[in-house]
Amino acid sequence: MKINKKRLLPLGVCLFAFAMVALMADKQWSEKQQQIDLITEFYKDHLSRPDQRQASQVPPGSFYSKELEALVDANNQLCYALSRGDDICGYGADGDVFLDAQEVSPSLDFERAGFRAERVGENMVEAVFNVYPDMGAAYERQIRYALVYEDDKGWRVDDMQFAQGRSMREELQQENDAVLARARDLADTAGWVFNYLGNEDMLDRAVRFIDFPVQVCDQYGICAAMKRDDPRLLQALDVLADRNADLTTLPKSGEIQAADGKVVGIGPLDFTFRNRAWWVTKVDLRRL
């Protein structure tokens, strides 16, 4: 039997095209499933943990995109270095970001939460669950995850979108900006410092605002550079605690403009702006 090569060629082309279409469809299905699996597996792990996990505690490179991880890291570093008062600092520090709640049912787990995830757009996965399953639909949460593909890691979360149009990226940037703004505000820094100095039980908190080594001058004009653990520093702070500061002399918010190296004296303390914040750089007991 003779084989008609003229007929085989179009047939081969058709079969090849069909195979390519099937391969592309399978690849697209696989990528869509990978997106859903990323979010589902994360929640299986998250809801099995006995302790709450902060946004900054997610293992590097495992969940966030490089850009989002950089924002989370910046937030963590800014809070550690510049948030020196008693304000809560850290994205989601007062709740659970991934559950969009401050409190959840003590018995909550993956199964009881009724978790489900589905794609709701191009590279977008919506997670739906209930943080108080016994309390009804009022406690249902919907969080959308915008995903991006990174060559070295695969699909990663580039943003989280919550109810009322809230966005993880936007909230992180807002908090980072707020931390920097407070650190640049001399009124905020001085307010915390003199508040702590007014209470002998809080002198250690005032130390958070001191840039070491700090210059300390006693009542007789003898000055020395002191480290954090120098007992003479605590003695000087005790003297300040015994003298109630005149808080009416504190600057108003925004009254003093920050500039690198700028020094402003308030009562017995000199504040210097450096490293993105105001720091106590001199304690002069002669100015009491």
C-alpha cells in the first residue's frame, strides 16, 4: 500500500498544533492550580500554629514577592530602630493580618474555618474563611491575593487586598511613613523622654532615646562621655527625675524642622537629629 505523503503532511501539522494547544492548556491549568495551592498551603500551616504569626515572621522568600518582602523588612527595621515610645509598632502587631482579625475562635483550625480559595481574576486568588464559625456569616473574611511570578521562586504574593479597599502594600507604606514622621518630630520625642523622666520607674525607657556615648555634665561642670551601662548615667537621670520638668517649654508638633546634625536644647537636655531621628546627645545638670 502506498502512503500519500501529501496527505500526511497536513495531518502531521494538525496533530502537532493540537498537541501544542493541549500542552498550553495543561500549562495554564497547572499555573492556576499552583496559585491556589500557594494560598491554600499557607493557610493550612497558618491555622495549625498555636501562636499568632506576624507579617514579619513569615520565612524569607517563601511567600512574599521581593518587593513586598522589602516593605515588610523595612517596617520591621524601622520599628526596631525608631519606634522608641510605648506605641504599638509593626504591621499587624495588634492582630492577625492573615485572618484580618484581632481575635479569633480559640478552637479555630483549617477545617472549622471552612477555608476555600479560588481564582477571581488574572493572577488573583481570593481566600474565604470564618474566624468565628459558631457565630455565623458576620465573621466571614474575604482576602484577595495579588500574585506575581518570580523566576527563581515561582508564584509569590505581591499584595493583599482586604475589605473596604484596604491594601497591605498601602498600609505598610503608610505605617513606615508614620514611624519616620514621628521620629522627625521633636515634640513627639521630647514628650516621651520627659514623660519617662517624670517617673522613676520608667527611667530605663528614657534610655531608648539616648544616642551613646552621651555627654553628661554634673552640677559642677565636670563632663564625661558615658556608655549605656555607666552607673553615673543612671544617677544623672535620677536627678532629673527628682526635678519635675516644665513641660510648657516643650516645642509644639512641627515647630522645629529636622535637619541632619541640628541640635536643640530643651531644659537640661540636648537633642540632635541624626540617623533619621531626634536623639538625646547631652545631659547637662547645670541647666536645671
